[in-house]
Amino acid sequence: MATETMKMTISLPKTLATFAEEMARERRVSRSRVVSMCLEDEKRRQETELMKEGYLVMAKEYSEFAQLGEELASEILPAWK
């Protein structure tokens, strides 16, 4: 399945442009592909960070829920402790 593309014109500091050229040459891909790969990596990193934050929030909520459940159970079933 082909990916839809969009043309963009960007300006880069010379050092980054040179680095992109070197990466493209080493990997035998176009400069556009190098930029795409870098952006894909950053997107994946940000998504991973968001998931990590979400999991931490969920873990805290589940922990609080479990603690509440334990407190209620000990009130209802005194031998639970």
C-alpha cells in the first residue's frame, strides 16, 4: 500500500544538511527518506512517552482502588486482616 506524500521545502543549518547527506549516502536512501525516518522516530518516542504517562496514571488509580477495596473488606469482614 503506497503512502500518500506531501512536498515540503525546509531550511536546515548547514551542519544538519551535511549530516542528512551523509546519512542518506550511508543508508542508500534519499534525503527525504532520512528526514522521514527521523520524524518517524520522534513520533514513536513521543507516543511511547504518552503511553508511559498513561500507564503510570492507571497504575496509581488501580493501586488506590485496591487499597479502598482492602479497607472496605476489612470493615465488612473483620477477619480479613
